[in-house]
Amino acid sequence: MTKNSEHLQWLHNRMIHVYGESPNVDFLNRFRTIIEDVKEKEDNFERYLKYLESREDVKEKGPIQEKLVIPKTTKEQRVQLNEGYDQN
């Protein structure tokens, strides 16, 4: 699966090479900054996952990407949580 930063870079390149935009226009300069920021966050997240997977105490508990368990709620709890919100 393509990372978000790779897809954004593809869009950036397409704007330049297919649509003929100058790479020096403001919105493409800003777009490159956004791409770099997204890539940095993706890289940091990957490093963090590798770090967690390398820890012995985490290995004992199983893989990190387990399904999120949503706690069961009763109808009364759901009504209580939604009080004050307009249902329309």
C-alpha cells in the first residue's frame, strides 16, 4: 500500500510534469513542505513501532496491530452519552 507521503509526492510531480505548473509557485512550495512533514511523521511512527516490537515486554503480549476492542454499551449508556446533541 502506498504511503500518504508517496501519494502526495505523486500528485506534486503530476502537477509539474503533466499540467505544466512551475515548481516555484507558492502552492507547490507549500505542498513540498506538507509532504516533508507527512513523511517525517510516517518515518517516526514506523521507528516507534519497530522500537515497540523489539521490546521483550511487548513481545510477550502479542503483536501491536491487534484489533481495537470496543467496549459494549447499554442503550441507557448510549442515550446518556448522546444527551445534549441534536439528533437532526
